[in-house]
Amino acid sequence: MKNFTIYLVILVFLFVSKVLGQETFESRAKQIANKIEKITKEEKETLKEEVEAVNIQLSEGKITKEQADKRKKELAEARAVIIEEKVTLAQNELNDLVQQKVDGKIKEQDSIQKFTFHWSRGKKDKDSIHGEKRTTSQFVFALGLNNTMIDGELQDSNYKFIGSHFYEWGFTYNSRLLKNNNLLHAKYGLSLMYNNIRPTDNRSFVVNGDQTDLVTNPVDLKESRFRNVYLVLPVHLEFDFSGSKNYNEKPVFKTHQSFRFGVGGYAGVNVKSKQILKYDDDDFKTTVKTKGDFNTNKFIYGLSAYVGYKETSLYLKYDLNPLFKDNVVNENNVSLGVRFDLN
């Protein structure tokens, strides 16, 4: 638990540093977020065109329905890999940006420049004037530490802190629940979660029937990593203390202008489980990637909460169902990190 406290302090420092340098840091983070969104849209559009070409071949009788379904599945898997690789590069950019902020490489004078724009949205926003619509959307990106718990005990001896991490990115809608009050919001959307754990002591996972065991590998491993990717639907009740302002005796509401916190949960499906092992084989650097179900649960559900200021929050997630569905000892995934909700 000592290590857990140390990394919690690091995350708190990261959060405070982010708040102090809000504008410039947010703009750079938003650029990366837009890049990720663009990658996803472009690859999905390309997949749509490829699938349409397969449908044409099917309608012309050049291939059978079984061949068409197989081809579509192969195309979808290939595009998923491309998206993951490109998004990973963008995630690395964001990691570098966060590290630069922690290291103080983003200068203070760069953080105090502010540009304010005022405009009228006319009659479209009947619920408020010069403010936001009652329902807005955000790009969400989160990253931080990842591990498991057994009977309430953190498994920091089984999995490395520094290497065990999570990423999450997705899109959410934020709906103000009360017409004339800005406190309560329903936040819901779609996210892709990457949960990584790195076993300690040269160990890796081995499937033995319906059990998935963590055992010592006979090879001297340079890296051992187990990754699960989930597509989830997160839902939160958000308390936003941004308040409201009055213009011409009418209330104006804006979100993400002050402190806020949310409580809720998530549910979804496991779309991929993969173990990555790296080691030296004579003069060759070898990487072995194994995909399979590893007896993991196909569905995921859990509780989550966040608390923060403006677009940035401390973020906690806990899976209510175990990582492995039939193991004698249940391990539940837990994540703690920083979350960015970018309008």
C-alpha cells in the first residue's frame, strides 16, 4: 500500500499542475483529441467503403454469403488494428504532453494567455441565451495506474505499478436535468478502455483448462504484459458547480467552469485479450503476442467516480465482476488516473 500512496500523490500533483496551466495545456490536449477523433472517423469510413465493395461482389454472385461474412470480419479486424496503432501514437503524444507539464517544461507565461469570444446563438438555444445547449458533447480521454484487487487487497506484489496502466477514450453527452438549475447532469456515452497489467518476478499467464494461472516463465523476459480491451457504455450523475449568470434577466448556463464530481458506473464487452512477451533469443530481440480469451469474462461492469476542476478530474474505476470468470480466486480490476472532458 506504500507504493499506492506514492503514486496517488504523483497523480494529485499532476492534477494540480494541470489546473494551474489550464488554457495552453487544454488546447494542446484538445488538438490530440481531435486527431484521435479524425483517425477513428477516417478508418471507419474506409471500412464502410471496403464492406460496400464486398456487398457488391456478393450481389453480383462472385462470392458466397459465407465468404462475404468472413471477408467483412477480416476487414473489420484489420481496421481495428490500424486504429489501435494510430491511436497509440496519439496517446503517446498526450503522455509526453502530461510529462512536460509535470517536469515544468511548459512555461507559466504560456499558460496565462486567454482569448475570449462572445457570440449569440439566436433562437436555436431556447433554453438559454449566450450559453450552452441543454445537452452538450465532450471527447473523453483518461490515463493512469491499473492493477487488481483480491478480497479488498491491492495486488501490488503481483503486478508492477509503473508499467501497469490504463487508457480510456470516447465520447459522452452531458444533459442538464433541471431546466433552471445547473447542478445536476446526466453524463452518458461510449468509451474504449485499455487495461494493462505487467506481472512481476518474470511471470506470465498460462491457461490450464478453465483456470488462468500466473506462473514463472522459463525464459528471461524483458517484458510481460497482459492487455484487455473493452467497449463500454459509461453513465454518471454529475454535480457541476459552475452555476449560472443572468443576461437580460434570463439565466445562462455553462458547464465545466468550476468544480464538479460524478458518480456512476459502466457496462460493456471484452473485444480483445492479448499477452505480450518480449525477450532476447541469442542476438535477436523477440516479441511474442498471443491473442485469445484467456478465460476472461466476456462482459464487464463496474463502478466509477471522478472529482475535478473544469475539464480535468481525478478518476477511479472498479470492476464488480472478476477479470477471469472461473478462477478459484477472484481478481477485480481497479484503475486510478486523470480524466479529461474536452468540449
